[in-house]
Amino acid sequence: MKNIHVKNLKFQASKSSGEVSAIIIEPKDAKSLLVLAHGAGAGMNHPFMEALADKLAEEKIAVFRYQFPYFEKGKRSPDPPNILTATVRSAIETASAKLKDLPLFAGGKSLGGRMTSTAASKEQLPNVKGIIFFGFPLHAPNKPSSDRAEHLFKVNVPMLFLQGTRDKLADLTLLEPICKKLKDKAELHIAEGADHSFHVLKSSGRTDEQVIEELARTAAVWMDKND
């Protein structure tokens, strides 16, 4: 991509878990910065994460995406929540130091987004203007529950929920009322026909790439509005 600067780096995830990898993608004319965490089963180099970062860069959004310690070590089971939230905080601090002049946002895919909001619910994330969820995992697959949303009411920054209508980890009949209860702190954007991975069926008449373009465009507009 032209006029895009890419940098690989390492940073200290937490006091006990060592260094993890990160990638900065910075458009020359970047308007904002998004610190982006991966989901439970796939790291920062998963095709969805790479495609999303590229599309965000096209929308003039710089992206700092990073690994959680368990994935960096080649493990499949996520770290305990305290390690995950400490890594979120470290990533935000590192990204903020690297790109000081850009409005700062944070979030992630599934688990990564939920751990970002969990960290924010415990203690405000420095300089973070808002949190973006690329598929908030409200409950286990096909086991509707709102328990994972309780911490959201302790988050003190705006939140954008990007959710597919076929997402088996987020029953929209449960998520929509939650967003309404969060009032002006939450905005819900529904990706028609998309599942939790934002995959759409051929019968939908559009492609996964078009869905990712929709997510990036929606996120960019929301970030402009909240910077």
C-alpha cells in the first residue's frame, strides 16, 4: 500500500508474562489510532485481522495490533483475565507513546474487545476516547445470557458494537436492550448476514471483503465523531 508505514515491534505484556509482538500500520495522513486485540482462537496475523487493519488504514486510521502472551507462546488456551487486561493496558501505553499526536481508541475482535472493556471497567484506560467491539462475545455459542455485559455499565467512554445478524455468540434480542440501557455510551451497528467471524453466505449477495469494508468505514466515521 502506498503512503503506509509498517513497523514490527515487541513490548512488555505484563510484569510476569514477558514480551509480545505488535505491528503498527500508519497511513501518512492518519486521523486516529486504534489499538486492536485479536480473538481467542486466532492471533494478530489472522487473515481477518490483517484485512481489517488494511481497510482501516484506507480509512486513514492507524492500527496497533498485538498478541496476547498465550498466543505469542504458541498456546491455545487464553491467559487468565488479569494477564489479558494487563496486556491491553500495556499495548495502549506503548501505542500511545509511539503515535503521540493521534486521537486514541482501543478494542478488538471478540475476546480482545471484551478484555479491553473489562480493563476499562476496572480503571480508566489512559487517553482512550472510545472502545470498538468487532463482534462482542456476549455469551457462549447458542447459550444466550447477558452476564458478560455487566461490566460494560462501569465503562466511562463511548462504545461501538459491530455485530452480525448470524452471530451465535451474541443474541441480538439480548444485545440490543443492553445497548439501549447504556444510552449515549453505546452505538450498535448491525452487519446483515454476517456471523461471529463476519463471514457471509454467497446467497447474501455480497462478499466477506465488502463486510470488512463496512466495518472499517463504520468504525472510522464513529471515531471521527468521538475524537
